[in-house]
Amino acid sequence: MSAPRQDPLRDPRFFADPYPTYERLREGCPVQRIPSGSGGHQAYLITGHAEAREAFTHPDLSKDTARFFAGRPSGRDLHPAVSRTMLASDPPEHTRQRRVVTPLFSTGRVRELRPYIARVAGELMSAWRPGTDVDLVAELAVPLPVTVVCELLGVPEPDRTALAGWSHDLFDATDTARVDAASHRIGDYLTHLVDTARATPGDGPLPSLLSDCDAGGLDRDETVSLAALLLVAGHETTTHFIGNAVLALLRHPEAYDRLRRDPDLIPGALDELLRHDSPVSVATFRHSTRDLRVGGFDIPAGHPVLIAPGAANRDPAAFPDPHRLDLDRDATAHLSFGHGIHRCPGAPLARAEAEIALRTLLTRFPHTRLTTPAAPLTWRRTRLTRGLTTLPVTLA
Ligand code: HEM
């Protein structure tokens, strides 16, 4: 079938609601050639669930972004701490760094963090009053993950707002100069933070992270880049998880009522909430290192390959009646956290944060509703993540 002539992932209608576009593309072909970016490059977009799973583990799809752009003008000026993370690397490099990261989010470590997460969520809602309106994105979904990830990295409180702002700018698909500038601010800041912590040894989360990095053989640049990855990967994604989950529940009163009556059902509902509106819409950059096939479709060597969990999660072949939020379905095969060797190591932390945010909201303000008259909801203009810019709710 013929490829679309415009990049379908840059259309304003896509940002507002990607699902009709995804459906159209998947019905055309689940592995689809599309024009990508402003330079008229061709990329391959994967929208089918089986094809996405296959692509996530394909040995000839590389995550080594530097290798792809070697000798090609990228036109970008990203700080290396942001552009050369383990998420942009292949084994054996990736394996070495991943060994340091996995234990950071073990069940035990996340369990230890839960009281802290609950305290932050409680404090954020402490000034909220029934009958008033709040922007749930600005007042809960943004500050909760930022505070938690800054705590993990030992970022002093006065610096957290600036760091959150730069991290937010990094996802601005409409302004590459701003993205590049934000990457330098983050890279410079974290380099300083790591160097200072090394010069003044003490206790706490950052010295503990640094000793894990030392034990894993990570050098200074790799340590800074790991800190940058944790900040960037752990913040915006979890913000969108919380925002999208609350919106889905407010739009599905039966599901909302079930969780309100029995908040112990919340952990079991998280997979379906993640599936229904994936915070990561299109996974990060991959490219084909040789001619290959995914799902029986050809992908020639040397092309960017975009795997879309947002589309795969709504593939009717994997999830019947996929647009319906159905808390009774088994949604565990969703691809919101990716799949294969780069699968999100922070998933247990993201789940804990979302669960605690929802539990605190539903317990303290059980009859919260969307503020009426509803202004049209606006979404971040980036194909990578899917999330609201604001979510006005009336507390009750
Ligand atoms: C709901 C929230 C989250 C979602 C939806 C999410 C999603 C993802 C996805 C899809 C990937 C793989 C990307 C790819 O293969 O292209 C990934 C990787 C990663 N995520 Fe998450 N993530 C979330 C929260 C977090 C948190 C809280 C952290 C840590 C603080 C984190 C740290 C990472 C890291 C370090 C990687 C790179 C793994 C590797 O390269 O092996 N994420 N995440």
C-alpha cells in the first residue's frame, strides 16, 4: 500500500487524539513507511501488537543513535549526557549499564519508597478543599513524580522546580532549539551535582547511587548520563500515567465507582489504565542495521523504526473492543513499558506512584468530577509521550 505523503505523527489532530490515525495506519499495514520529520526522511512505523513485540526484540534493530547519525548531519546540539544514555545503546554497552539500574527499582527498594511517595501525595493534596477546582496535572501529576525522582537523585529542594522545567522542555516536539538548550541545562546541572557529591561524601540516595555506579564500572560521564536518563524517563512518563488514568476514570463512572468503593482494586486496574491511554505513545529511536522483516514486512537497512505502544495497545487482534476501558480484561500484555532488553526498569516505581496518587485522591475526594462547563482538553504536542497539559477537576 502507498505511504502517507505527510508525517502523520505531526498533524495537530494526532496530538489531540492519535487513535483514529493509528487505526487507519494499522488497517493499511501494521508496518508502515511514513515520511518522518521535516527533512523528508522515510521511517517505518509499527502499529500492530504482534509486530511491535517482534520489533522490540529484533536483533537487527539498533538503539545506538550515535551509530545511525555518524556521518549524517543531525542538525542537533544535544548534551551528550542526554543523547548518549543506555537507552541509546546496544549490548554489550547496554548490558553493563543496565546491571546498575535494575536493582534500583527492585520490589524491596520500591516498597521502602512507598511511605515517602504517600507523604508527598498527601502534602500535595493537603490544601485542597471539597467544592473547589484544581488542575490535577499542575498540582499532582507533575509535582509527585518530579519530587520522587529528585529525591532518588538527591537534588536539593530549591533546584527541583528548575530541573522539572528543563525536563518538561525536553519533550517539546515543536521547538528543537529549546530541547537542545534544555539538554545542556540538565547535563551541566547533573555534572555539577555528581561532582559535588563526590567531593563531599555523605549518606543519602545520591551517594548510594554513586557507589552503585562505581561498583558497576560506570565512569563519570556514564554516571551523569544515567542520572539524566532517570530524571527524564521517570518524570514526564509518570506524570502522563497519572493524568491519563484520572481522565479515563472520570470519563468511565462505572470503573471510577468500583475503585472508589474498593481502593484495593486499584493495583489490579493499573495495567488496563496503562493499556487504554499509553503514556509513551511512540517508543524511542531505533534503526535497521540491515535489510530485515518484521511481521513478514520488509524494512530496508538504514531506516529509523518507530514502534508505537499507543497503537499496539489498541490493536483489536490483541485486545478485543480495544477502545473500551474494561477493568475486567487481562491487559498485562500491553506494551506501555516496552518489551525486551530495554523494557522499562522503573515500571515498579511508576506503578507505585500512580497507585498511591489514585488511592489518595479517591479516598480524600471520592466524588471528584471533571469541571463543567468543560473546556476542550489540550494535549502535549509530542509524538513520544501522550499526556494532558491541564486537567481541571472539581473536588468533592
Ligand atoms: C508510567 C511511567 C513510565 C512509562 C510508561 C515508561 C515507559 C518506558 C518505555 C516504553 C521504555 C522503553 C523505551 C524503548 O524501548 O524505546 C522505558 C525505558 C526506561 N525507563 Fe521507563 N517508563 C515509565 C517510568 C519510568 C520511571 C519512573 C523510571 C525511573 C525513575 C524509568 C526509567 C527508565 C529507564 C532507565 C529506561 C531505559 C531502559 C533501558 O534502556 O534498558 N521509567 N520506559
